[in-house]
Amino acid sequence: MPAKKSKKKKPNTIPQPPASDWRTTDQDEIHRRVQRASDEKHAIKNLDPAHPVFSILRVQSPSSMIY
């Protein structure tokens, strides 16, 4: 039985302009935020459990900022 080759998943990256280039479009900024949200681990807490869907949520970023 031949050994199976494992396929490496490509990282889910969105093309972005260089960080040193300040001339970005709104779409570039949206891509940066989407990429950051997928890369970083955020803690989400429902502050009003009586309403599980449309509720008040607290989001804490890895840098401990609370939104």
C-alpha cells in the first residue's frame, strides 16, 4: 500500500500592500481587518445571556483591549 502524501494547507492570506505604503484603499483596510480577525484569537463574552443572539457582547483582543 503506497504511503499517502499529506497536502499542506495554504495559509488563508489576503494580498495586502506593503506596511510602509500609506496609500491604501478602503478595500485594503477591510482586507487587513479580516486577516487580523482570522489570525488573532479574540475572547467573546455575552454580557446579557437572556438574549443569546441579539445581545451585548464584550470582545477582548490579544493585546487585552476590550471593545
